Amino acid sequence: MDNNFLYSKNNANLGDKIEFKRKKHIVNGVVTSLRENTVIVSVENDDAKKLDLPDHQTVVSHKNYVIVERAGAETQPVFVYDGWNSALKA
């Protein structure tokens, strides 16, 4: 299995602000972790309550969001390897 994650011009990267729709709500959040097919996003507590999330993070597929604002170039990825759960984390 190839565990190389690269910054992408098409997908969101660490620290990018994205917007997605969930349960008829438009939600904004910041990407905190990258996966092969998804990103993990930190959302505001108010949005988490609207979506009935147990905490302020949720998973969003690459095909279900738009990038609102790119993070600065100084953001560097950190690869965390722990078997099947490997990912880039902010």
C-alpha cells in the first residue's frame, strides 16, 4: 500500500478553508487532516450542534466541498503513520 500523500492543486490541503453542504446547511470549516478520498474538517461549535455532531470535527469527501480560501505556503504537512489510519495532520 502506498502511503504517500501529496499536496494537491485540485483538492483541499492542510489549513484550507472549505465549504460543504450537510443536512440542508451550508457549513464552513478548516481542513485539519488529509486522507486519500476525504478530509477531516474542524467546524464551529454552532455548526456542530446544527449537524448533531459529537464534537467539532467531521469527515468530508473530496467530491463534496469547494475550497473557499487556500492556506499560506508556510503550512507544512506532517505524515503520521499508524498503519491503516495514516494521514497528514496539521
